[in-house]
Amino acid sequence: MDTKRRLKRALSAIDDAMSTLRRARSKVEEGRSDISRALNELDDAETNIRKAIRELPDNI
């Protein structure tokens, strides 16, 4: 009986750990999406700055 109880406890711990891994993976994927969006915004800002610089008069 003791072996059966320990096995059930171990399986429960494994199940809990798998749930934790799934939650962590989801958070990483969300973070990756946020980072990608932020990088795109930075690229857009850089492009706009370069355009504005090109439009400056030469004699300033």
C-alpha cells in the first residue's frame, strides 16, 4: 500500500509541475509577442526620425 500511495503522490506532483510548465510557457509566448511589438514600434520611430532628418533644410 505504501508504494501505491507514494506513486500516486509522485504522479500528482508531476501533474502539478506540468501545469506550472504550461503556464510558464504561455507567459513566455506572451512576452515574446510584446517584445516583437515593441521592436516594430522602435523600427517605425527610427524610420520617422530618419525621414524628419532628411526633410531638414541644408542651411541650418
